[in-house]
Amino acid sequence: MRDDGYDQTITAPRGTTGDDGFSGHPAPAYAAVSFDLFDTLLMRRTTTPDGVFERACHHAGADVARPGLVESFVQHRRAAEARARKRGRGGRTREVGIEDIYALFPKNLFGLSDRTVEDLVEAEFRAELDLCVIDPEVAWLYQEARESGARTGFVSDTYWSAARLALLLRHCRPGLAWDFLYASCEHGTGKSDRLFERVLAGEKIAPGALIHYGDHPVADGAAPQKLGIATRPWAQAAPGFAGVLQREAALFSQLVPAGATGSRLDQGFRTARRRAARSLFDRRPGYALGATVLGPVMAAFDRFVADRVETLEAKGGRVAVAFLARDGMLSHRLWRRLHPKRPAAYVEINRRTALLAGADGPKGFAPLLDPIDVIDHPATVAMLGLDAPVLRKFFGRKPGGRTDGAELAAALPRMLGRKVLAGLAETMRAGLLAHLRRSIPDYDACTDLVLVDLGYSASVQKGLRRALDLAGAGAGAGDRGPRLHGLYLLTRDAATDDLGPDTAEGFSSDLVIPPLAKEALLRNVAVLEQLCCAPTGSVRAYRHGEVLREPDLRDPAQLALAQAAQDGAVHFADTIGDFDGPGFDPFADLSVAAQWSAAILARLLLLPTDDELVLLGSTRHDVNLGTRNRVALADPDHAKPLAIARALPELVAMPVPPMWPAASLAGLSPLAGWLYAQSAAGNLPGDVLGDLPCGTITVTLLAGETTVPVEVTCLRTPTGDIRLRVPLPAARRIEGLALPIGRLAERALLRGVTIQEGETIAAAMASTAVRTLPPEAVHGLGIDLVDRLVRSTPDGKLLVVLPKTPGAPIAVATILLTPLDQRPLALSEG
């Protein structure tokens, strides 16, 4: 099939070298050049054909709002194609047309009894028209081939006829011309079989005169190469990235409510990411992560901010935009790149400076200090910027020299006096206002100030509001300064629900991702903060409007990693503009962009890959409240003893630090990481994934010459292990314990023995201070114990030598065993 349309001029997109054997216009290196269509010249705004089927369900007129219907439609469409292909002779698969497929589709199930096969075919073709766009790089190569004088065309494994393909090509690129077009369904054979033989015969081309471009290693590579045809691979992205997309799709269907009515149509969001992943020329660690994960999320957020700023400006007034340091650095970079004619400020205000600036208000220091669970004297001095003998005396009376933030906030006015505290707040407030005037042009004429940040509870915005209210007429426009409008990537919406005349909105609000799942993201959000952060220390104070910063405690390698990730994010934003197909805009519908951004972010935070664990796991989080604390993001060594001591539901609820608990568990095993992500979706049924009683056994406690028998419950874990917890009262001075392991299993693997301490048994079991006993503390009597492998007689015992003296009234020893003969059963009684 030949089409003699007119050729369009196509400019070379960024990243295209043109070094492909036919980039000049003299005599071509090959007489003919063929291209695969889908996933080569044509990219769909969905990662797999399933997205086309989902769109076809919409066009067919099915009730897509019914939960589960779209998923069932997609699965039946796949099954119909499989049945159609198996109808060949002897059950072998064969090439089929789209009509053959829909002839076997159960349309009545979906309320489509009045639709004909032709109607359903037309619905799917409309879906292809909606979703297909031209790959700009392949289009440039295609035109280079035509301008070189080579004959050009397309060879495709497809259920679409050549006539339909021609309509699709003209829709995506009006005027596109070709010399031949071969569709496998019209020839009854595919590229991996004999389709290229048909091409050579039909076009009278010698194998050595043809070069073929395509993405499939067999159909577009090995198969034509066997015939002597030259090939050039055109892969869409590295194989590992496909796994990332699969993880995201799984979490989308579980964490995002919109997944109940379809989980594949993302406006081309993932297609744009695949293309960005394909064109990575910067090999710095972190760059690929920025281009494929961080950049897409932050570019979508940028579009959200731009949309809301435009809406605000349309209401009148003088609007200024300010990105909050330090986590707003990447957002500010993207804004400057994508909106060069729309100025925006970068202001260095953090939670500490904003809340201190309003600390002489009615709420005092409570907003700053109440969220802090434990604080000591040095941290207090660093946060307040002052010290006094009364502070040292106050902490000297506290156990361990520590207290909680709420108690400290209540005591400060009494200890330091309201005059001292008012002076502290007034100094910070004056410096903050001077900084705003220095950073934001015509600040005093500004009626509306937009604050852009990663977000959460809008604490900086609330602190700034209190500071402006206390400043009164000196706060800027009006009698209390500009109205404040927070635009945040993630929000705790209950904390931003009532801000008076001010407003706050989250891109990933609780309507995009439910609050319990949101809390799981926020428990792991420190890794995102480090990637988006500026390469400077946090603001400590101001002098004449200039910023005085804390020392930056991060090492150079960590700063370089964040810089590379941010550069990759900018690369992604740049590549979006290369698409010139009809209607390609992955952020056109901001609600869809928000849903997929949430899924992408959830996948990074809750289900990191092994590559990301290696890349990011050693980074550290600096707590920017004036202190110099740095804590690990991920710490599998911290999680390992917890996995022995705790049941799975308690394990996944491990508190921070470490600041990235999902990575700590993923560092133990991929399954542990997956189960952590499932906990965010509420998918950990206790009957399956909790510890259940499976019997009892008598353990003997050894205290000098005295032995004390204790009946202990055996617990079956979700992985088929046996967990035993033995309480050890300090008053009994217990030196060891004997477990009759032969009654549990003749062969077993000893996973470990841990000790926890506390005031009560419950407190000990809840403690995260878990000690693992060394191998030399465990011995056998009547058993063979070699490298934790136990072979026991029926009377064999496992002897555990305990630490000399517990440091608390009660200790709990936990023993975890894996029976190697048969798993324990948790049977209901009665």
C-alpha cells in the first residue's frame, strides 16, 4: 500500500544524533527503510494496549462509573483476542483482525447487546485515535530517510488493517507519505514468522538493501536479521523502568480511589516518562531518578501551581508568588524554566523562624514545640537562640535531661519571662518582614501572596499569618498584610481546613489519596525533601533582610546526588514540549495528573526498588529546627531485630527514625517492602498476616540453682515461622532459658533471639530498642546446632544464655524459628 501525501518538515528533537546510516541527502546507504508502528513511530498515551481497551470501554457506551466494570471489560477484551488467535489449525496462534476479536467478545455482559461487532471495532479505533501520537525522534529519522531518496514504509504486527492504519497515521501526522504498509492481520503471518518475506517479495527489495527500525528484540530484530535485513533497535526505555511502571499501576489501583473505575488512562504521563528515560545522556547517579520519577511529579505540581495562580490573578488584586526554602528549591527551578515571563521569589522561611516570629501571640510557643516528642537542653538552646541558668535547672530535674515539647512550651513563659520571649519574637518578626520586602518586589503593594512548598500541615503559612497579624500595619498591604494562599504538593487537609480569609490547597489532597494512605506517605517523605532541597543550610535568623543560615551538615556526595536528581527533573520538563501530536498534554486534566502523581510518589516512598535503595539508602536527613541532628533515611540493620521481635502489623508501624521506614523494610526483602506498601492501603488482614496462636509449650527459666517452668504461647507467623515470647521478670534474676525445641520441629532454622525491656510486658514488647543476642549465647542439649540450623531429637532443648541483668523491671525474650518439615497450623478451637 502506497500513500503519496505531502511530506512535512520535521525538526530534529533534542537528543537525536542523526547518525543512522541515512542522515545525509546523497545516495542512501539503504534502498529501503521500514519502521515498526506501535511503540516505534507511534506512541500511545498509555503504557500497554490495555489502556486502549479501557478507552474503548468508554466509547462503547458501557457504564464505566460502575466499580470493576472497566477492569472486567479489559480482561474480556484480552481473552477474546487470545481465543481468536487459538482458532487456527491445530490450536496454533495466528494473526487475526479486530473483527475476529470482537466476534468473540461477551458484549451482553456489559449492557451492549444493541452494539454490533462493527460498533465495537469503531469504539476501539476511536480509542486509538485518541491515544496515539507520533514519536518526534522517530519522525525525524523517518523524514531523513525519505529525503535521502530511500523508499520508506511500515511493517506492523497488528489486528488493524492497512486501511485503518493509514487513517491513524494521517490523524497523527497529516500529510505523512509512505511507499509501502504491511499489516500482519492481512497476510496471516507476523514479523517473527514470514511477514518480512512478504515485504521483500512484494516490494522487490533485496534483503541487504533494507534496514528496519523497531522496538521488539525478536519481531523487529532477530527475525529480520535471519533474512539478511539490517536492523536498528528502538527500545522505549530500560527494562528496569517497566518494573517501576508495574509497581505504580499496582499501587494506583489500591491507594487512589479513582482506580476503581480504571487505572490505565493517564493522558500520556507514563509515555512522556518512557521517552525521557530513553534519552538520558547524563550518567550521574540520581539523574535518571529525577527524569523518570521526581521530574514528572514536580512538573505536574508546577502546572497545578500555575493554574491556581492564574485563577487568583483573574480575581484582581496584586499577586506575588514565593517558593519556600529549602524544599521549594526544585519547584522554583522548574517555575523559572517553564514560566520565564512570570517572576517568582524564593524566600527562606522555615517552620522555626515563622513560628518564633509569632511566639508572643496567644498560642505562645505551643505551635513550635508541641509536635516534638523528646527535647533536651542543647536542642532547646539551638531552637530559641538563647540560654539561661533556669533552662539548665529545668532540664536538670528531668529524667535523662529530657522532656516533651508541650511541657517545655508551657514552662517557658514562667522560666524566661514574657518580656524576654516577646523580645525574641519581635526580633525574629522584624527580620522576617525585612526578608520578605527584600525578596519580593513591591511586597507592600501585594494583596495576595502565594506560598509554594511540599506542604503537609501549612505550619509555615500559619506561623507567618500570626506574625503578620502581630505586626499590624507594618505587615504590608492593609492592616494585616497580604492574604496568604498555600499551594502544596501534599497536605494534611484536616490541618488546613479553616484558615480564615487565607487559603491552602494540596495537589495530592485527601480526595486524591485517602488520609490513612497519605499518613503513610508522610511518614516516609524525608527522602523527597532531600531530593528537592537547596544545597544550603537552613535559615537560622535574619540581619537587615539577609539570611543567616545554619551550617549545611550534608556531605558533598549527598548534595551532588540531589543536584543530579533535580537536573534530571528539569530534563523531563524540557522533553514534554517535544511532542507535537494532536492534544498531547499529560497535565491537561489536573485531576488525572494529581492521581498519577500521587501513585508515582507513593511508589517511590513506599515501594523503592533495589536500585533506589542503593542510590538513596545511605543518605541522611538533617532536622532543620536549629539543631544539628542528622538521622539515617534507611536502616535495615535497625529493622532486622524488629522483624524477629514484632508481628508484621506492628513491624510495618515502626516509628521514625529511621526517616524512611519503607526502605528499611525493603532492605530486608522485596516481600517485606511490598507488605509495608500494602499496609498503607489497609491490606494486611490479621488472620493471614498477623501472628496467630498455634499451641503452647513449657519453657524452663534458669535462675541459679532454681528452675521455673513457664507456659508460653506458640505463634504462627504469616511466613510459617513460629514466634515465642518469654517474659523475664528482673526480680527473679533469670540467667537463661531452655526451650524443648524437639517438640516443635525436628529440623528448624533459628532466625534469631532478641531482648526488649520495659516497665511492663506490654511496654517491653512495644520498645524499638531491640537487642539481638549473639550466636555464642545460644547452645544445644540433645541437638545439633550448626550455623543456626537445628537438628533435634524429640527431647532436644535449645539453651539461651541471657544478659546478666535487665535494665528495667521486665524483659521479653523473643525466639523466632522456621520449621523445615511442615508449617504450623493456627486452628480454631471448638
